[in-house]
Amino acid sequence: MQTFLVILQPFILIALGLALSRHPMFPKPFWSGVEKLVYYVLFPPLLFNSVSRADLTVSQASLFLACGVGSMALGMVFAWIVSKLAPSDRMTDASIRQCGYRFNSYIGFAISLALFGEKGLALFALLVGVWVPISNAVAVADLAAGAQKKSSGAARALGIVRSICKNPLIIGTVSGLVFNVAGLQMPGLVTMVFKSLGSASLALALMAIGAGLRMESFSAYRRLLSLATAERLLAVPAVSYLIGTSVGLSAVELGALLSFTAFPTANSCYILAVRMGGNGPAVASLTTIQTGAALATIPFWFWVMGVL
């Protein structure tokens, strides 16, 4: 019961954000500012502190990362299969496909830290640092191909590289990894400031997720969204669990892996779809459905691995 309450806590904060977003005191521009504050200021210090102080070995991290990347790579394949089982127009297919292999890092960080401590958080952060560039590049390329952009492939590739290099979550993770491997230490005062900033990040991030939830076009894409939800919350974590147990990952590693693969898609999928001319309403509906369904599926997967 205690573990279930830990898993339930992030969803209570999401529900609080959803409720507050309906009040005129907290309009949409307010939540946009909160998202930027978390993304650029509060979250990177949390990642840096966790990764820089984690007790990680190269061989251990390599096997763990291989399991995570391999699981999500299969998620890409599953997402492509879903788009064939419930085909729509090219841009809707591309918009929904990205949701099959991208994940809500904020929920993942909250639960991996609560259940598996600093090491679980550090392992999860490593997966974020490796997978976010890959998934962003694939999603942008898929949407660009669907839209048949006039810009050259080289220009698109350069834009992807720039966005990856400027991603504050990746910067925080990579910087922490460099400090970890080199045996460096930040001054105590800086570490304490980073800890304070990180402590404020998760609650605000989760409430911002709730504020962004909405249903816009479920009836028009019922079959596609249902299959995409099953793929993301059932098929991908099932594969990752089988891979992780077959190679002998520890309980903490397996927990961090499931925090990466068993959680709903990222809210940023909606932003990317809208910016690239995709089907934003369908993605918004899918994000809302998956976030709600995850309240049942996440406890199930942690029960399977023996945490619940």
C-alpha cells in the first residue's frame, strides 16, 4: 500500500494542476511560464546532482542503457505497426507515431526517485540523456517527411542537432556524467543551491502536465488512439521487462528501466506536432488518455516486478 501511494502521488499533483488550470487565477500563460521555469532552471540542477554523485560503473551502465535503447527501438517498430493497423492521413500517423517511443520524463523522474532513490534517478537520467536525442531526431524526421518540407535534409539535420545541443535536460545529464567519470566535485554551496532548485522542480512539473491535459478529437481517431495507448503502456514495457529480466538487471536497474518504458508519452509531443504542422488535437487526446490509463498500468508493472 505504501508503494502504491508513492506511485499515486504524482497523479494527485497532475490532477491538482488540471483543477487549477480551470480557475481564472491560473490562466494558460501562467502554466507556459511554469513549464519554462522547470525546463530551463529547476530540472537541470536535479539531474546534474543525481548523475554526478551516482555510483555507476561503465559495464553496468552500458548493459542497462542497451536494454533501455533496445526496448524503445522496438517501441518505434510497434508504433509503425499501429499506424498500419489503424491508418490515417500521413501527418496524423506521424504525429501519433512519436507518442509510441517518447515518454513523460517528469513522471518518470518523480517515481524513480521515490521508489529507487538517487541511483534509480541517476540511471533514469542516463536513459533520458541517451534516448531524448535519438527520439527527437526520429520524430522530427518523421513529421518533416510527412509534411514534405521544402528545406533540405542537411538543414533539417542541422536544426535537430542544434535543438539537441541546447536541450537543458541533456546538458544537465551530460555535465553530471562528466563530473562523475572525472571524479570532480562541485563546491558545497553550489550543490546545496542545486538541491534546492531540484526539490522545487518535480511538483511544479507534474502540475504543469495536468494543466496541459485536454480531449479534443478522440471520437475521430478512436481506434488509432486506443491501439497507440495499448502499444505504449502495455507492449513496450512488456518487452523491456522481458529484456531486463533475461539479462539479469538488478531490482533498481529494472525499476529505472520500467520508469522509462512503462510511462505515458511526453506532453512535448503535442508541441512538436503543432510546430511541424501535425495533428495537435489527436496528440493532445492521446496524451490525456495515456496519462489517465497509466494510473492503472504503472502499478501493474511494478506489481509484476515485485515492488507492489
